Amino acid sequence: MEAIAKITSKGQVTIPKKMRDMLGSDVVRFKVEGERIVLEPVRDLGGVFRKYARGRIPFEKEREIAWEKVASEYKEDS
């Protein structure tokens, strides 16, 4: 499978739906291999993201925690 996409002026590219489904993750890593750039899924939030990880909490739960924090901070400011 292959696809062609345009890079926007902000450096963004839309990954086709079928390929996003194949990734199985919404976090990706870019690697340079010779003259190729490889995009691969990141399923373990190690490395750069390790300080933000809370163990093995599913992404949906992380999002819920973040929204609750934002909502409580918003209420405090009101």
C-alpha cells in the first residue's frame, strides 16, 4: 500500500485512514534510515514521554484525568 500526501505550510500531513488504522496508535516515531524517513507506531510511552507516563493507564483514562484537571482548574478561576 502506498499514498501520496502534500505537506502543509505548517509541516502537517494527513495520514490516510487505512494507514492510521494499521498503525494502531495515535503516537508515532519518525526515523531516518539512509535517505528514507520511516514512520512507526509507538505503543510504549518510554523514552521522551516516560516522564509523562503514569504506568500502564489506557489513553482514554489519561484523557479523562486530564479533562477533570482542566475542569477543576477552570472552576477555581471562575
